[in-house]
Amino acid sequence: MFSIEHEFDATVVTLVDEGTAPLVEDITINMFEDCVTVEQLDPRTDQVQKITFSLGQVQELAAALDLPEGVYTLQRDAESNP
């Protein structure tokens, strides 16, 4: 299950782990104008762990989901990324 919420400065997607045990904590993805953060509660420390992606890293991650094993470089459009 997941939810999508539009806030003032971000779109927030929450991924909920469902099914049989072992389940992990929910993952929250915050999409801002200039970056994307991924957050998850670490139950061992009771602290939220956060990772920040640049928009370029998000594009590369999206591309990597559909590619076989290997090392790649994305060719970026010169108009959108000078």
C-alpha cells in the first residue's frame, strides 16, 4: 500500500510494508523542487534515517530499475541540463 500527498513545498509518497512477517518500517519519500529525500525509522535506534538524492541521481535510479547489470552513463538533453 502507498499514499501520495501534495504539500506546500513537496509531494510526499509513503510506502507501507504489508503482508507476512518480517515487516519493515514505512518509507517516506519527499519530492522537492531541487532534491528527493527518503526517510525510514530505524527501530534499533528509534531515529529516522534520511538519504538525500539530487534530481540527477533520481533520474539515474529510475533508469537503473530497467537495465541489466553493468555500468552506465545517462546522456542528458543539452537543453534541460546545460
